[in-house]
Amino acid sequence: GSFLVIGVILGIARFIWWWKKQEGLQKCLACLDRRTDMNNTMKTLPEDMQFLKSKVSLLAEHTGLPEDEEAGDAQKGSDGTAEEVAPENEEVAIEDKED
């Protein structure tokens, strides 16, 4: 029982030392501020995502990008990455330069 009491007293003394001498109050307040900011961010995240989705759709409409991801010249490969597909019957014209 006495070891337990000594351990509790040393723990309290260490906490007081940290609080007074090692800027424990400022560290605690900074931690609470970060938690408050994170909580506010998580609460407004759905609204922010809707705003971003509307902006992306406006940009896609403005640039004329297709809405479907696979529409266009890129197709999904077996590993999930986009691979460019070259037309099969495309001929490359080589011009000879005369000096």
C-alpha cells in the first residue's frame, strides 16, 4: 500500500512540475485548440465537399470534359491505372527533308 501512495504522490508531483515548469498549460490549451479546429472541420466537411463537387462539375462543363471517367482516349488497365490506347490503323507519315 505504501508503494502505491508513493507512486501517486510522485505522479502528482511530476504533473505539477510539467504544468508549471514545462509549459503544460500552453501545451494543453494548444491541444484543445487543435481538437476544436478538427471538430469544426469535420462538422463542415459535407458542406465543403458539396461546394467542391459543384465547382468541379462547373469546370468540367466549361472545359468540355466528358462526365464519364472512361470516355475519351484512356481506358482502365487490369491494375486500375489509365492506359492510353493507340488507334490500330494509324499511319505515321515521315517526310524527307532535302538540304
